[in-house]
Amino acid sequence: MVRVPLRSAHRHEIMVLVAVSTMVCPAPGLIKHFTRKETFLELHSRYNWPMKAVIQRVVSASITIKETGDRREIGAGMVTLLGVAPGDTQADVEWLAEKLVGLRVFEDADGKMNLSLLDTHGAMLIVSQFTLLGDARKGRRPSFAGAAPPAIALPLYTAFVQAVQARGVAAQTGEFGADMQVALINDGPVTLWVETPQ
């Protein structure tokens, strides 16, 4: 175990006990302000959130990895921002992939939302987005204690991409943990928040 001194919102010094394996943060500079001694497991028991996705129906979309300049793009389809929580499992991955590829958010010949990605042969751009697990209820700086650490999030993010592809949808991705820029043309606009059942 490692003792990490932090300062609470009330400016008194505290100690947080964390396992060494949990010391990798989802992104640099994002530190939770704790108010008492807590273990890693205790923290995440307070943030028992589902796997989350924000989806947007798009005419086109692209993502650029800032460090390398690598650019990936799709035409008509869906952009999926995926947030993974510590308690998420492969069952959540399968449920969410099945839900999104079959979600009827595309218009038919009569202008009604009756078609899915599978029906329209659209593609999906999938972006890991740990900030979907942010908690901004207190203070001015959001807490990201509810987001899964990379050791949990990366395998489930990869599994989600594979689950979408296995269902017959072409997928492009960002790069996990990288600084990226996303550009898209939202068609509608149509934007939905989807969570796995708890």
C-alpha cells in the first residue's frame, strides 16, 4: 500500500490509502479531493455507475490523434463516446453493443426513426470517454473517481469495439488515453445517452 497525502476542500491534510496498481490515473492532472481516508474499493463502491454511452447520429465524423496526426473517419453512421465504470463487465459490453447497433435512430423513406446501423449499413466511430463518469455535483472541479482505471477500462473498451464489429458494423476508433480532436456533423441533431441496466 502507498500513503498519498492530499488536501481536502476544507484545506486540512488527510491520507488516502490506495493499492499501487491503482496509481495510474485516466488522464494526467485529474485528482480527486477526498474528505476522509478511503481505499480504492471503498471509493468505487460509492460510484457504482453503469457503463455509459453518448451517441450521435452523424453525416460524417473524424478523429485525429494530436501527437501523431493520425486521422480516422467514417461517413454516415454513429459516433459513440464510451465511459467505463469500475464494476462493468463483459455482459455490459455485449448488452450495449447489441443495443446500439440495433437502435432505430435513422430515418426511413417516410422520415420516421425506424432504421438502425445494421439497416443503413452505417459505420460507428468509437471514442473512449472517461469524463462521462465525471461527478460535478460538488464544487467547481469535477471528480473522476467514478471512472474505471486503465487496467479495467482498456480491455472493456477493446471488447466493445470487437463486439460492434462482430455484429456486422464497420468501426473506427480513437486511441485509448491519447489527446484527440473529434469533428462531426450531427444529423438532426440526434443525440442520446444510453446506460447499461444496473
